[in-house]
Amino acid sequence: MSEIPARALIGAFLARPENVDLALGEGLALDDIPVGIMREVARWCLEDRANGFGPDAATILGRLDYEGDERRAQTIAAFVDWSCNEAGSRFGIPRYVASLRGTRRLARLRQLSADLRGEGIDTAEDADDVLAAALDELAAMQAGGSAGEAVLMVDAMADAYAESRRRAEAGAARTFPLYLRSLGHELTTFGPGHYGVIAARPSMGKTTLAMQILRDCTLGGVPAAFVSQESTIPELARRTITYESGWQREDDVLTHWAKLGLRVLPPRPRPYIEDVLADCRTLADRYGVKVFAFDYLQKFGSKGGRRGEREDQMLTRVSAQVCAFAKSRQVGVLMLAQLNRSVESRVDKRPMMSDIRECGGLEQDADSITMLYRGGYYDEDAPQDVAEAIVRKQRDGGTGTAFIEFNGGSWFGEGR
């Protein structure tokens, strides 16, 4: 019962360090947090705040000892990701603290009742009454859920303005560079913490577009990495050479890409998302990688499944973990996804969000969903050198279609 408010509270700490002060002002004590990983992370948050730096996800994850106890470190990292994804509002902090303190009092009353019974004291019945009353009080306190009390919209807007100023003063990028101008005009929110999806039928150019977006980011000084589960590294290298060799000599190409420093994680024999994300955290910590692309969703699995679990349930869990990773690390993530065959049976074959194969949860998690369509793939009389990047969903932004040049699967462009 105490895990939900504890996660929300720790997520609030990592989202805004000032929330630690608010919680302490409400009377929070470290003992109010459930024993185990939650209390350990909470202790680190309180220590960092007391020492004047953080807390934030990066400083907390920087404490982990992957060499000493890798399994525990990965568990804590996953919990931090999860907490950041479920971060509570500062307006809900009084309720979270009250819930945690109430749960702790309840545990003490349970112990008192057990002690009285064990000693055969006649007042044990009174203790049961106290316990029942405490249960009723705690249930009433939590009846409003963990979302916190209603607030004035103007207060929330003031918070958003303050956060925007803080990021600007810290020099944090609002969005990542996209040199495909028409796509950048439509996809306006791709920045730190953004979980975007690029979905299409096979052979539409998902991998090519993702690689170009990562290349744009590295050209703009933002380190990026491609997580491949579909193509081998030699295949990706040949595809990139096809793109570059049309306008540069070999030595120039290699020199250029050496400066970019784009990194690639090769396919895993057993592509569990928990292991893949551990590798991504290492890239973020060691090389400062800020943008990741995953190729593609349906190729990844998860260790946390139950026997007989459906594929859509497993993929929904994979998507949720990747989304939490993006939010907690404040990195941009592009998840490539396959579409189901129902597209082929329609007259208008432009894809819709419901066409994403085996993962309805992706629609909920994603901040943006961009779908690729090439009329020339289905109709020989249609233009063969034009692709449509259709933004079907964009949180905090609009939707629309970017028309981009397509050159036989080797690159997208706008007159380069």
C-alpha cells in the first residue's frame, strides 16, 4: 500500500530537488519510506539535497556499483526509471507524506495489537478497535488516490514557466537538431525526455530515417547511439556508405564519421530490454549519449513476463520501460515499430496508430508517433522519390505531414 506514494514521492524528488524540502517540511522521516531499495534511493536523495547538489536521476545512478553487484545496480536503475515515469506533482506531496506516515503508524499499531495478544492483556480488544479505526482513517486519507489535491491551473503554469527558465539558464536544449527541415517543422517536440515512435510497414525506410536523425543530432553536437536488433553492424555500415559515397571520397567519409562519433549497439542473441537498457545507461554515463534509436520494438523481449503471457502484454511492458528510461535520464528516444498487415487491405494505405502491431500500450506511452508512407511502393504510377512522414500524435504539439525526398532506400533529403 505504501509503494505507490513512495514511488511518486521519490519521482517528485528527482524531477525537482525543491520537492525534498517540501516533503521534509511536511514531517517526512526516512523511516516512513518502505525498507529496501526505496529507502536506499530516498536516503541518497536526502543526502544529495543536504549536500547542495541534486538530487536528480543522473547523480543517483552515478552512485551505482555495476562491478560490485551488477544485479542490484540494475534493479535500482530500473526503480529510478520507474519512479521518474510516475513522478508525483509537488501539489501532491502533502498527501504522499501523510499516506506514508499513516502506513507507518498503522504498522506500529499492528505490532502493538500483536504484542498485547501475546501477553494476554485484557486491553487487546481495545487495541483491535484502535487498529480498525486507524485502518478506516488511512483508507479515507488515501481515497483520493495518489494524484494529489486539485490545484489552480495558474499555479501549474507558473511552475512550467519556472522549469522552462531553469532549463534555459542551465543551457539545456529544448529540442534536438533535425536538418530535414520539413520533418523538423512537423515534429517540434523531439528533445530531452521525449519518447518518439517511427512506425511503418517493412521496406518503407524506418531504419534509414532513424539513422539520419541520429546523424543530424551528432552533427549538432548531441551524442547519439543506434540500438540495432534488426540489422547487423556490417549491414548498417554498408547502408551508410551507400548514402555517403555518392558525394564524398572514402577518406572524407571516414574522417567525417570519426568526428560524429555515432555509436551502435549490435544485436543480442537474447534481446531482453532490461539488459539493453543497462547498456544504454552505460553509454549515457560513459560517453554522454543523449539520443537513442531502437530497431525495432517487436524484436525486444522482457524478463518479467508470466507464463502464457500474450505478446502484446510483453511489448507493452517493453515500451513502458523504454519510456521510463527516456524520462528518468532526460534522453531522447526513437522506437521503431512494425505495422500489421491490415494496412495492405485498405484502399488508402496511409497508416494509422491502430495499425501498430501487437502493442496498444505504445500509443499511450509515446510522446509522438510518426508513420512513414510511400505511395510509390504500392503504385508504379505514383512518384517514386517522395515519402510522407505523417505525425499522427504529438504531445504538446500539432500533427501533420512532412513530404521528404526519398532516394531508393539509401537516404531521405531535401535537396541536400
